[in-house]
Amino acid sequence: MNIREALARAGAFLTASCTGLPALDAEVLMMHLLGTDRTGLYLNFDQLLTDEQVEKYRNLIERRSQGEPVAYLTGHKEFMGLDFTVSPAVLVPRPETELLVEKALKLLPEQPGKTLIAVDVGTGSGAIAVSLAKLNAHLEVYAVDYSTEALSVARQNAVSHGVDGRIHYYHGDLLTPLIGLELNGRVDLIAANLPYIPSSDMPGLPVDVRLYEPHLALDGGRDGLDLYRRLLPVAGEFLRTGGHLLMEIGPGQGDVLSRELAGLGWGGIEVLPDYTGRERLVVAMK
């Protein structure tokens, strides 16, 4: 069997199983199997696969048909144009989260010669922390996560992108691990992509999310905002005056979170939509 035939069969199989983007998933998994890019794949459509390659590819396609995310099958996911290692210990980085990084980079002050400080709460794979450090050479980042396995993945990504020396990792609940580090009133920006799925919505999530991604990083409680409510009072203690808090949210949560921020005295409150038009980011200033 050659590559062209294998792709056609895989695409048809995935289409029948109503999984993901059949043709694209089939190609990505073939590129992963062969260690090539899309150009190399297209130039070698008639290349014969070995029996071992055919068996490995069938296994990958079968697992994908059952809902296992492509990123977990390949161990990689692109975010902000960078390649990130991922595992079932972390959420798969989403394109919509790039909005948070892009907004954060615009809000960080331009002060040549001065080190800026950012905190990434719930860092997961480190996609936000690493992207910020990679794209702002003056930034020092404190990355916090409740999962030691997630922090291990974040460290790998920081090392692979050459920013490990500017990212500090802490294990624990929200900002608690940073207490006593003399960061109070010194932080320029706090980024938070915390669990925000309402508990009642969890059973209705897509199979690839519900069965494979870590529930600890998804379930945000009754209305999805439990962790954000706990974060708000403490975040104000760490930020400098004029510093910003950025929080990724789901549809319908912007107004609720904005009212709570206003009630606590935050200013400059914005609710920003993602590229699909859905509200995705709440920004507030101390």
C-alpha cells in the first residue's frame, strides 16, 4: 500500500466514525508517522509503506476514530507559531487562547532595560508562559499549576524554546505558591486560563475533550467561575497599580465576571471576542 492509498482509506474510515477533520487528521498522523512535513508528504504520495508502517498507521487511525486527540497521538501542538510538546496531563492548546497572549503582549509596558514580571496561573503545557517569554525578551514569568505532571511538560517546552532561564515554576493552588516571594505590588500582568466549564456542561463536551483531556483543567464549578472568584481578591495584591489581569472565559461569562470585577474596584474592564465572535477574554486593570 502506498501513501496515497493509505490516506484515502484513513480519511474514509474517520469520516464514517464522524471524528474530527478526517482528511486533515489522516494527513497529520501520516506526517507524524513518516517524520515529514506536508510538502514531503505530497511529493511522495506513491511511496510504498512497509508492513510495520501500515500497522502503526492503522493503530493511530483507530485511536483517532475513538476520539483520542491528534495532539496526544503525535505529542505536539502548534500555538503562536511555536511547536509545543503535549501529553494527556495537559489541555491541548487552543487557537482561541492566542488572543490572550496577543493582548498581553500589547499591554506589557515598554520600558527598555527594565525586567517585566508576569504570572501565568494554571500554566498547563506552558503555552502562555513560554509564548510570552519567547516574544518579549524583557519578561520574567512565574508559572503556577496544581499538577506536577503539567509543570513537567511546561518545563520541557520552556527548554525547547530557549526561555527556561526566565520562567520559574511553582506547584500549588492559584497564587498561593508565590506568597512570600516579595512579588506583592510588583507584577505587571497576570494571565489566567483556569477551568471555566460549568460542571453541568461537562457530560455534553465533545468525546475527545470529555474522555481524554484532564477534567481538573476543565471543570470550573457550578457556573464555571469558581476559581476565578477565588483568584480576583488575591490577584490585586500581586499586581502593581496599572497592572492587568487577563482571564480566558466561555460564552455567557463575560458580564458576570465584569460585574464582580467592578464590585471589587477593578477598572479598565473589557470583554473581548475570539475569532469566531464568541466572548473569550476578560481584561481588567488594577
